[in-house]
Amino acid sequence: MRRPSNLSLVDVILWALRVAIVVGVAVGSFATISQGKLSGDQWRDLLVFGVSQGSVYALIALGYTLVYGVLFMINFAHGDVFMFGGMSAFFVADYLSNIGFLNGNPYIAVPIILLTGAVSSMIVAVLLERIAYRPLRRAPRLVPLITAIGASLFISNSVRGLYGDGIKAYPRVDILQGTFDIFGIPVLKGHAIVIVAAVLLMAYLYWFVERTRTGRAMRAVSEDTDTAALMGIDVDRIISTTFAIGGLLAGAAGVLYAIVYNQVIWSMGFLPGIKAFTAAVLGGIGNIVGAMLGGVLLGILESVGPFLLLGGLGVPSPNQLHDVIAFSVLVLVLVFRPYGLFGRPESR
């Protein structure tokens, strides 16, 4: 049966929206570049910061995409798992700083802090799966979603009550001050450490999922839970392992985030968590490589985009609109390519 050649009203609106977006991006970018609003060094610094920030988003996004790939649910408490790791590691960092161990033995102290954050978040993620999600595994999808929102509020407000609601400044790590000179480009040491650590963690995760027996079991469970169980796979253990890995990555991201921003607070999980979800959707939720690339791309768009698109249009503080850029990306992806840049349309 032939499709009608005439366009519907919705098609016309979407086509006009595409044209408006392209024209707006072109006009804003041309105005900014032609006016020389920022120097080359400033653009370079924005790009490096975007990659650093995007690396943190990518680590959090991997937790979203792993859980979705196995259970087909969105764990909206994952942002607070990320927050818990950064907050827990703060107390270890503060103690090590007070006794002089942090800057006296930084090559031992920093890995201890990173491990503390990762393990703390892993424990919370596993408990979350066991207590809140496992009893609802056969429930309609809306039920776990509502439970995840409730779990998010429970974790964040518990941390607020136990640790206080003030901003906590991460202690200074002397070896992370200053810059590295990479191919003639000065990069802040904190940003370089975040990027390198994120790349190593993401590379290890990809190898783990693709090459190990547990990784193959995770992929089998994501394809068909019942068939995987019939083939002898312990589905409960694999799902717990998935949450544990996502929690480890989120906790590490919490510490790396604190290294970039030098502070933590009980509410810091909300925005990075939503942006990481945006990154997962952008890359194609359920796609590990897509989550990695989506996180880095979102970080760059959020850092460079406001200045590039709005700097030449007379907007007084374009840097205050980085959240607008992030959530505009989410809306546009959902409208024009809901399965993401690297995902495939779902047949289910």
C-alpha cells in the first residue's frame, strides 16, 4: 500500500522546526565567531572543561544504560547513588587531610578516596536493587519508575539529615594543582585526571561486558530473562552485579566530580543525574558505547554551546544557560530520534 505523498501537519511542523534550529545555530555561531567574542585559548579551555565534565556524565550514564539494558527500567535514583559516593568519600578525604596523609602520600590517599566513593555507592546500589526493585520485577513498568523516584528522595534526604545540608569543600590536593602541558596545550591537572580515569574505567567496562563470562551473561539476560534462566544463568545474581557495576562507576564519578568542582552537597545528584540520563538517551539508552560518547558530547555542548550560540546575540550571561542547552538536547533527541544517535528502534 502506497504512503500518501502529502505531508501531515505534524510533518510540516517538524520540518519547520528542523529548519529553524539549523538557521538559529548558524546565525548564532556566525555572530559569535565574527565578533571574536572569545580568544582561541578560551575556546580551547571551554572544550577541555566540556570533555572533563562530559566524562563524569558518561560514567553516570553507564549506570542508567546498564540497568535499562538488563531490566528495561530507568533507575532515577542513580543520580543520588552518585551523590552518596562523593559525599561519603569527603569524610575520608577530610580525615586524611587533617592528619597530613593526603598531601604527604597523595599516590596512596587519592586512590583510597576514589575507592571509598566507588564502594559506598556500590553498596547503596545493590541494597536499592534488593530492597526496592527486586520485589517489583514483574510489576508494570510504571511501578518501578515511581519507586525509583521515591528511592531518590529517600537517599538524598537521608544524606541531608545525617551529614547536614551545607556545602562541604573538598580538601586541596597539592599534586592536582597546576597544569599539564599536553602537545603544547595547558590542561588543568584535575581535568586531566578526570578524563584519564573516566576513559580507563569505561574501557574496562566495555572489555568486561564484551569479553568476560559474567558480561556475556549480562547480555543474555538483557536479551531474554526467562531463556537465560532456563540456560542456567542466575538472573538475580547478574542483575545485582549490574547494579553493583553501575554503582561503582557512579561513586567514582562522584569523587571525580568533587575534584572538578571542589565541593559536595546532598542535592548535587539531581542535575548531574538528569544530565547523565540525557546523555544515555542521546547516545541510545541500552548502548554502552553510545552512553560514553553521549556523555562526552553533552559535556562539550553544555560547555561550548551557550557561548557559541548566544555569545554573539547580545545575551549578557550565556554561561548561565548551560542547563537550557542540556535539556534542549534531550527534547530534540526525543522528538527527532527517540532511540538516540547510536541506538536502534525498539521492536518491543
